[in-house]
Amino acid sequence: MIKTLKNKLFATLCVTALTLGAVTATSTFNSVQAADKTVYVDVEKNVMGQAPILQPKAVILDDSKTIYDATKNAVSSDNIDGNTSGSYIKAFKDTASFNYAKYKYAKQLPAIVTDTTTAYNQKIVSDPNWLREKEYNGISGWMFTVNNTDHDSSYNYYTAATPISSLPNGAVIRWEFSMACGCDLGNAGWMPDGTVTNGYYNWNTSSTGPFFTRADKTTLIKAMANHSDKTDSSYTNALNDLKNLTIQQAAVDDDYDASGVLK
């Protein structure tokens, strides 16, 4: 009987040790998987000459989350409309109005992008409460960069579903509204060729070059997010430069010191 009790006690101790070991291992694994990372997010509509929907903001979240999650965290879930898979964003809540006649790059686009009679399957939408893709012309929409590029070092293109774990800590996720497939943001883009088939655009087989030289505002966005006084002249000057589409890189760099702090 004593031997039996000893065996049962030994077995119980072994099971307990194994269970505790499993819990410890699992806890350690989860803590590694759920490492926190800081990213910076903003939402701009500079092509409209208007203030950002979201000024630069730091977001801390675990790196199992995605770019979509970080963006939703920054603007709040009520202010974002994405597809069901979370791979891209269709709209941000925005009630400001805009006169398309004031869009400075309209004459550089093929006329077909506003011709819904010829391109009868290419709808243009109007939403007073959101700034949506396909507003104002048939090729508008939301684009984003991570640290001023749309792909990683291996040329894998980012989507809103890209995990934060694949981004460097402190990455800047910059959302921008474009009405020219990115060309009006200083990037190359793929544009319609001006013809249609069955009411749909036919697209150029080569890209269109940027309409101007794009300044890298990665450090500026970080500096703005980390600046405590959002009303002082340093921040106000930085915000004006953020909104300036065609600003030169030297002028952007002059907004902050060598340590990335607004002057």
C-alpha cells in the first residue's frame, strides 16, 4: 500500500512538473509572439489642398496585428471602411467638400476618367460623410507607403493585411488620397489609356511618371507625432510642409534637427 501511494505521488509530481513546464513554455512563446511595436500613422488628402484627416500619430500594438489594425487603432473603427479581408481601405470618414475644378492635375489625366457615359461601367461615387475611392473621378482612391516606399527590401508589395511584424519598429504608415493612380503624389502610376471596352477603361501597358519630385516625409511625420505641443509654431510649420505636395526635400529636412525633433 505504501509503495502504491509512493508511486501515485511520484506520478502526480511528474504530471504537475510537466504541466507547469508546458505553461511556462506557452507563456514564453506567447510573450515572444505578442511583442509590442510602435508605428506612426497619418491620413492625408494633400491633392485636395486640405488638412489631414488624421495628423501624425504614434500607435503601439503587438506585432501580430496588421497595417489595417494599426490604421484602425489610429483613426478608430468608426472612421474607416475596408474590405472584408482587411487588405485595403476603401474610405475614411470625412465631411469636407471639394470642388474638382480646383484639382490642379486634372488636365494631365485622360478625359475618360470623368466620362461616365462612354465608360458606363466605371462609376464615380459621391459620399458626403466619407472620402471614398472613385470619388471625383474613376481612378481615385487611397494609397499608402511604409517609410516612403510601397514594398519591402525583397520587393514584396505591402497591403493593409501586411503584418506589423514584417515592418521595422518606428515605421511610418502614410495614407494618401490620390486622383491619378499615385502620379499626383510624386510616384509613378498605371493610368487608363483613354479608351474603353464594354464600358471599362483600357489601361496603359507602361507606367506614367510622377508629376513632380516627391519629398520623403518619414522623419517629419515621426517628429510631428512625438511633438507635445500641437499648437506651437514648430508644429504649425511642419503641418504646412506636410500638406505641401511639391515641397523640396531640403525644406522638409529643415523642420527638424539631427535627432529628429521639430525645431
